[in-house]
Amino acid sequence: MVERDVSELATRIDRLMRRMNAGVITRAPGFDPDRVGPLGGMILLTIADLQPVAMQRVADMMARDKAQLSRMVSELERRGLVERASDAADKRTSLVSLTQQGEGFVDAIRGVLTDVLGEILEPLNADERRSLAALLAKIEARSPASFTTR
């Protein structure tokens, strides 16, 4: 793909992500009364994909500072959304998992994401949506930082 095509694609993906973010934030009062916020939501979704997971892995997957994430995870733990346990293989490492309340919150976020994306993708027919899903799966499979490999 020539650089111009990639640049145009980057712009379109950025716009899509901003539309999704705006849609989720608009609906946040309905599912986020404790104001976990966008970063908290992303942390919870990442933990849900990888749990139980070490904080360093969460930091790597989100390209964020581990200390910043550790503070946020402590706040999520205080709110009863996550819990930590010692890693049997390395006692210096804590593994983070969602609590039942955290699982419910993630289900709510995923439901809102589904609704928002459904609205955005409304112009696409079923075959086009399947094609888009297949292309995204192909990209994800080639990613050096996979959410499906622990």
C-alpha cells in the first residue's frame, strides 16, 4: 500500500475510533455511575481478555506506564472491580483478575461498544461486516502483542 493510502486509512481509523469513544462517553452515565472513566474501562477490558494477568503485561498491551496503571488498578480494586493474587510461579508478581462485579461492568462496556459500533456500521450490509471482521482478525493475528496469547 502506498504511503498516501496508508495515511488516508489512518485518518479514517482515527475518525472511527473518535466516533466510538464519543458514543461510549455519551452513554457512560448509564453504565458508569462510579466514574471509572475511559482509562479504567480500557484496563478492565484488557484484564478481561488476559486474566489472570500480571500488571506488566497489562502495561505492555496498553503501552502505558506500569506505575500509572498500578495506581489505577488499586483504585479499581478498592471499588471491588478487580482482585489481586500472588503468582504461584513468581511470588514477587501479582496477578490481576476481574471480580464478579468487574465482569458485570465489562459486560456493560461491551454491550455499549456493540451498540455504538452497530450504529456506526449501519451503512454496511452483512457481507461487508463479515469481511471487515475477517480483515480485523487477520490484522490482530499478526500483531506482536496479541490479546489471545498469555
